[in-house]
Amino acid sequence: MQRHLFYKPYWNYLIADAVALILSVVVVLWWFPLSTQIPFQKYDVFAIVFSAIWLLTGYLSHRYVPVKYMKMGKDMRRLLFAAIVTFGVMYGYMWLLAKENFSIWVLLTIWLVMLTISLIYLVIKHAYRYALNEEDKPLEAPARMEQPVLKQPKFYADDEKEALRNSILEFATPAAIAFLEKHITLYSSNTFTLRSTELYNIQKLRNYRYDTLVNFMPLNQIRGVNKLFAAVNDKLPDNGLWVCCYEPQSVTKRNILTRYPKVISWMYYIAFFLYKRVLPKLFMTSRFYFDITEGKDRVLSKAEVLGRLCYCGFDIVDERKIGDLNYVIARRKFRPKTIERRVYGIFVKLNRVGKNGKQFKFYKLRTMHPYSEFLQEYIYNRYSLQEGGKFNHDIRVTTLGRIARKYWMDELPMIINLLKGDMKLVGVRPISKHYFSLYSQELQAKRVHHKPGLLPPFYADMPKTLDEIEASEMRYLTMCEQRGTFLTDFIYFWRICYTILFKRARSH
């Protein structure tokens, strides 16, 4: 960017500086011990002059250009230059014109507070830009038609099988090999095996040359797992197989908790969890974390790995824990149009079916592992439903998530949906498109005429099976049609309160 003395400032930065100035003056004059009883009247001209000089020197030093044109070091140097000039000019103003009226300590305190706020804002501004300006762009799907494998396989002779098996045994157990032999044609010219962290070793392969790809390097050591899965997806022919492995979070946790005395091990694990599981998932810290660690020794849960595979267009064929590693066999199902960077925070927005069949964003506290939203069909097919309509053995829910669900904490953000008008106080449960598809056609038709509710009829009669849940919701909706929504919701509200307060119903 060519530098000019006069330029159009980026107003967001200018306004932020003005707000920080007001905050600094108010904080200092309100809490700073002053001899005067009327500090705001006494220092009003002083505050105006200080603010004008600060903003002017900030403008002339090009502090208000967009951050994309400036590195953090340069931005900090300009801030310090503007701050020093402002202090010097104000000190000169006090010395020459108003030495008896104003205190040098007031000037110094306001200046230090303003400089501190500006430095914090500068760091956050650049951290946000750094996190936002991710080099990894969405991975676009290449155009392709139906594509079988290019060559018919040739099967290895006994000596070739033995050689390959011995080489694999250097980093895999006999049990792992037996598991693979059960599901894939391991000793075939159309099976490519490797143990590598480098994406290039996949990208260099000829498209559709192999119908099975196997990487014995644990995913924990690979930066860019989604990029790896996307590259594998693009290289495989239709229905091709992908085999990967990883050390699950449960093994990592066990190893830490058994390594040290109980109190120390739990303190260490909490710090480890925050560093290895929280920082990589937050928007502002994710890229910074991976730049430091290069993606090595990352902690992956079973739900996250399987969810990533489903997100990247694979079906899970089978998975098994062998020793400290989980092995997963996945089949290429389709290639998503784009595979984007996904960052997870404390809150989650889920797609739910609302009134008139329209989907809306449903707010909750996060209680599941990352990428769990892509695992719903897999969990249903593998584990089915338990009492109350929830999934049996739902591996997606975290330990903290189970606690939050037990005490209803995860549902507090639904108040946002209530205020936005997506939901009402009493009504049918907000459910996903997949769960909605499990309902009968008749119930689906009734459901879309009503808004979902924060308090579902489920808590009025506590059904146990999916059929009972459908019957419960059908009774509620039929009553709405016959007696009116307002009266029905009023009656159900008190039924639900009774169940929760006296029968100790809990969210689950």
C-alpha cells in the first residue's frame, strides 16, 4: 500500500480508539485520588485536548489503515510513536499553558491506561486477523464422473506377501494385520500402504490407480487431517477403501492419570486438556496452536475421527481398538463440494426442523466432541435408540457434556431461539432432519404446522421408546388442534413442571 499523509481511515479502528479514550478518562477521573471535588469539570478541556492529540497523531502515523496492510510489529511501533508524541505534546501544553491547573500524575495515568488498552486491542486485532486469514482455503471437489479403478488387481506371490507382512510388522501388531486382512485385500497390486505424515505422498499418486489406501501413521501426528481425507477421497475410485489409525483420547487420558500420583495427575491432565483439546478448537487460538506444534501429538477422540471421515464423504465400514490404537476402515461414498476449515467453541448452532419445515439454527452449549453432528446416522445404525429416544452408547457426548445435560445447563442458550421467534415455551422437541425422517408421515405433517418448544411434551409423560415419543407428540399436537395452542401449552406447562419438580425428570 502506497503511504500518503492524508488517507481515508478505517473507521472501526478510529471509533475503537475514541471509545478507549473515553473509557480511560472516565476510569482515571472516577477512581484516581484527586484533590478536586469536581474532576470532570476541572479536566474537561484537558481530556478534549489529550483525545484530539492522540487521535491526530494516530492518524498521521497511519495507525488507522486496515490491518491487512500492516504487520503486528509495525503496528506496535506506530502505536508507541503516537503515544510518545501525545505524551510529549501534552506535557509541553501543561508546562507552558496549564502547569498550575493540571497534575502530571493524572496525565501519566490516563496515558498509561490508554496505552495499555490500545496494546490489548492491537494484539486482539492482529490475532483475529491471523486466525481469519487462514492459508488453507476451502478444498473444492474436482470434477469427475463415475470412476472405477484403472487396472485389474494382481495378487502377490507367497514370498511377496511375507515380505510385505514383515515390513508392516515393524509398526503394526499381528492383531492389526489380521483385522485388515478381514476387510481389505492387503496383498494386492491395487492396495497402497505407507506410513507417512506428508500429504504429498498421497497427492503424488495417480488418480484411481489404487482401490485401497492404507496409512499406518497415527492421525495424531498429521497436521491437516481433513486435507488428508480430501486428498484420499480424490485419489480413490468409486467405493474405494481408506484405512487409518489413531490413538484415542481415552488412551491418552489413561496414560496421564496412571503416570503420576492422583492429585498431580489430575492437575496435569486438566492443563493438558486445555492445551491439547481446547486451544486447537477455538477460532482465535487454533491456527496459532498448530503453527507452534505443527500438528504433532494432537489428541483425537473417537467421535471426532469418525465424524471427520463422514464429513469428508466416507462411510464407516468397521473400526476396532487394537492395543493403544484405533483402526478405522472407511469406504468412499461421495466427495463434498467443499471441505472447509471448521472451528468449534463453547456454543454450538445446529440445524433443526422448524415450523413449515424450514430449518433454523438451534443454540446449545457444546456437549459433544467436534464433528459429532456428522455422526448421527452412523450412531443410529450402529447402536439404535435407548429409553427416552436418545442414542444407545452415544460416543459423541463428552464427560463435561453429560454433566451439563444432567443439570439442563446445555439448554440455556435456547432462550436465544425463543427471543428470535424460532421456538416457543412449550412445544415439540427441536429435532434434526435425520431424526425427523424417523417419524411417521402423519406426525411429520402435523409437526411442521407448529413451532418447536423449550419444554417438550416428552417431560409431561416421559415416553421410553420412539413409538411412545411419537404417540406423546401426537397427543399434544392433536390437543393443540382441538382445544387451541394457548390452552394446550398452558396445561402441558404445569404437567411438565410437576414431572420435573416432583418426579425428578432430568435432561439426558
